[in-house]
Amino acid sequence: MIRYALVLVFSLAFSATAFAQERMGTIPAEKMTDGQKKAVADFTAARGSVTGPWSVLVRSPELMGRVRGLSDYVRFNSAMVSSVRVVGALSARGQGWPQSGDRQVDRRRPPAARHGGG
């Protein structure tokens, strides 16, 4: 019985990982279209290597260019003062947000105390 359980555990553990494929892996340079090559070259010249979500956006060179333009605008040309952009970036990274224990404590406080009123 134990033998069958071990066989079942190992087969389930290794079958899923052994045959798993990356859903949207990096496209090799030799398989890229001319538009994709140009988008990668433009991105690399502006920002360095193509990593993270940008490697997925290579599949649509037009979209990649538009998203990069929007990202550049928000980062460098936004009407927000730089200190507000820094606070936004830190907040997006998770710094400055209450931890789960803080939220639990906050729920136990009366609503007026949560919002600074008495």
C-alpha cells in the first residue's frame, strides 16, 4: 500500500513539472519578425535589456512601442511633481502600506478613530 502511495505522489509531483512549458517564453532572435527586431532594438537603446512584461509585449511590436511611450510619459513627463511620483512608486512597491496585522487592529477601532476623528 505504501509503495502505491509513493508511486502516486512521485508521479503527480514530477509529471506536472517535467512537462510544463513556459506559456509565453522569450522569442529567439532568429524567429522574430522585422517589426519585433526593430521594437527590441528601440527598447534596448532606450532602457537596456528586454525583461519582465516587456518580453511578452515583443509579440506585438506596435503595442510594445505604445506602452513604452505611455510608461515614459508617466515616469518622466507627468504633471505630478517628482516627490508625488516617488510616493506613488514606493506605494506600488508595497512600502508604506499597513501590514495585515495593522489592518486587523484598524478594523477593531471605532470608525471615527480610523479616519482621524476622535
